Amino acid sequence: MIVEFWGQEFKINVFVGCIGGFLIAVISSMFGFGGGPFMVPLMTVGLGLPMYLVVGSSLLAIFFNTVMGTLRHYQFGNFDPTFFLIMFPAAIIGGFIAPQIAKRVSPIVVKRVAVAGLVILAMNLLGFIS
């Protein structure tokens, strides 16, 4: 499939994207974290898309997974409304500020920050840090 964005064309493998997205949705729903840390590498490395296109696409893709995961966790009683009310405004503000920062720094810095975040997340999930 060929995707056009701002006059540039990108060729992507839809099969890899669909299978990868499905697996990421299942894993992130099971463990209770957003799929963003896995969607970004899938789209940059697996699909060969540039970072500026991946960020917005990743947010849209994980939005649906987040809504479904939240509804299911709510049904199982794993939902804290107070924590949600604290985190929701912070996420909205962060979602507004972060693209402004990313636009002003080089793509390599954005990738390095993402890698550092992934390493910290992985170490936390594996129990090396708490």
C-alpha cells in the first residue's frame, strides 16, 4: 500500500501493520499499559515510516485500544476514578506541549528519548526497577 503525506509517498506492508497492531493491542491490554511504546517501533522500523508521521498515527491507533481496554478494566473493577481525574488533564496538557517540543528538536533526539523511555519501561516490567 502506498501512503501519501504532505506530498511524500511511503510504501508500507499492510499485513505487517495489521498483525503487529493486533498483537500489540492484545499484549498492552493484558498488561495494562498503552500500546504506544510498541506501535512507534512497529511503524518506524517495521513499516519504514518517518517519526513525524508515526507519532500522530500511533496516538490515533492506540486511542481505540485504550478505550476498549479501559472499558474492560472498568467492567472488572480495575478502575480508579480519582486517579483518572488526575491523569486525564495531565495527559491532555502533555499531548499539547510534547509536539511543540518535538518540532523544535532533531528527530534523533526524539528517537533517543523514546528509546530511553522504552528501556525504563522494560526494566520496570521485568522487575529490575520499581
